[in-house]
Amino acid sequence: MSKRNKIKPVTSRTRKRGLELTTLLLLGGIVLISAAIVAFVWFALTPNRNANGTPQLQVNTERLDLGKQIFNKTVRASFTVTNTGTATLTLDVPRSATLLEGC
């Protein structure tokens, strides 16, 4: 006699295992995709991550002489700031300066 493979009937226990396995695979995939998205956003928003040099700030003038001015009067001055270094220069300063104490 030859041995025949018997087909086992599908039981509720077998279905439950299949459901558990499917759920675990689905959750694992969601976790992997979430981790990949977080890593991408992290590296995309991190400045100077590949910078191999240093930024160097250069201003086109060493001194601003505005003469005698009345206190709390708006005075405008302009100068050029450039980066002469080899890495990205980031300035986190307000667009206007306030004089706290006169000379």
C-alpha cells in the first residue's frame, strides 16, 4: 500500500492561528513603515548632517557709525553678511536690532 497524504480538515483552531499570523505580519509591516517614515523625516529635517567643513561669517563692514541720534528713534543701516566657509551658515536672529544702552 502506498501512503497517501491526508488532507486535514480546517478547524477553528487552524483559522485562529492563520488570523494571528496575519495580524502579526500586518502589525510588523506597519511598525517597519512607520520607522522608515520617522527616519526619513529625521534626516530630512536635520541641518548640516553631511557638512564636512565649518561655516564662516563675513560682514562687508567692520563698524557702523550712525552719528548722534535721538533715543528711541528708528535708524536704518544696511550691511552684507556672507558665508565664506565650507558648510551651511544658519542665522537665527530677528530682522531688526534694538539698542539697549547708548555709548
